[in-house]
Amino acid sequence: MNASLPTVDVYFNMLRHLPATIRAELISRLAASLLPATEQGLGLRRRHRQRRRFATATQTDKRRKLNRLIEQLEVLPVVSCVEVYANEKTRLRCAGTPIEDLDLIIGCTALAHQLPVVTGNTRHFARIQGLHLDDWTAPRAA
């Protein structure tokens, strides 16, 4: 498989800023973890509780768009990363530099499948040993 594993911020940017034709071309180069959908759903619900003035329909529409995007990708099994996750979780905790479980699972899924992670959140993911990162939000040299 010649793909990359995106995080939630990349999905958001794809949905917000890219025309459908470019999204379609990118989809052929991406895989998915089940975790971004879970992480996104939790984030939308948390924001909705904090800001009651936003319409539920808007949150539902965002979840629907994200789910449609993820449905077009090859979904990688999370179970394949259990040993890598346990090792990295222990190493990061002992070093005093833990990262959120969902980010760690996404990163370890990518490691287990030998894929780079596409993210704008390189600060957290850089702590995972051996993980290759690709930040599509960083300016490219001409």
C-alpha cells in the first residue's frame, strides 16, 4: 500500500478548503484509522455542549461530511497496533512526555502499517519513535 494516514486536522482542511476534484485525487493516496471519526465526534459534541447557541444540524452536517470522506478511504485495523501502542505508551510515560491516547493510537497504527502520518500537529506526533510525519500545512520550498 502506498498511502498516508491523515489526522483529524487534515480531514477538516480537505473538507473546508479543497475543491472536490482535488479531494478525489488525494483520497487515492490516503488510508484511514477509525480513530479520526471517533475523535471528531467527541470534539463536535464537546464544543456543542460548551456553546449551546450552535445548531445541532450544523454539527450533524459536519459529522456526515467527515463520515462520507472516511468511507472513501481504506480503513486500517487498529488491532494491528496493540503491541506498538503498549511499547510507545510506556516509553512516553516513563520519559514524562505522554500524548493523548487517540493521537498515540493513530500514530501507532501508521507505524504498524509502515505509513507516514499527515498532520498539522507535528509537536505531539514527533514524540512517537520511528514515525514519519508529513505536514501538509507547512510552507514548501520552491
